[in-house]
Amino acid sequence: MSNAPIEKCPECESQDLTWDVTSRVDQSLHVRPRVLAVLGCNECSETLALIDSDVIANFLNEERTEHGHFLESADRQ
């Protein structure tokens, strides 16, 4: 697995990439749904990356610790 930034789709070479969010539920495990961020190609629909919401939450917590609070409160939106 490479940590290089994904700048284009390896399938069609398009640079038109978008992050979306989805959830998956494994009915056999009876656990909370997994929420995933998915980087996909808008040209050919290739899935380029999946990031679990726990990884995103850890990243945001580290950023907040290192750089201070950077998000607006919910009541200000």
C-alpha cells in the first residue's frame, strides 16, 4: 500500500475525484454500522480509497490537539 497522494484515477487517469460518505452494516455481527469515506472517480466510478470513520475521528482529534479547535460549533451553522 502506498501513502502517495491520489491525484488521478489509475483506471482512466481522470483527475475528477470526489469524497463521499456511506455506511455498511454486517447483519450477522449485530454491531453499529461502519461509516466510510469513499474517494471515487467521477468519470469511471472506480473506488480509489476507503477510510473508516474511526480513522477520520482520530485525525480530527489529533489536529484539534495540535492546532486548537478549528471547527464551528453546531449552533453557529
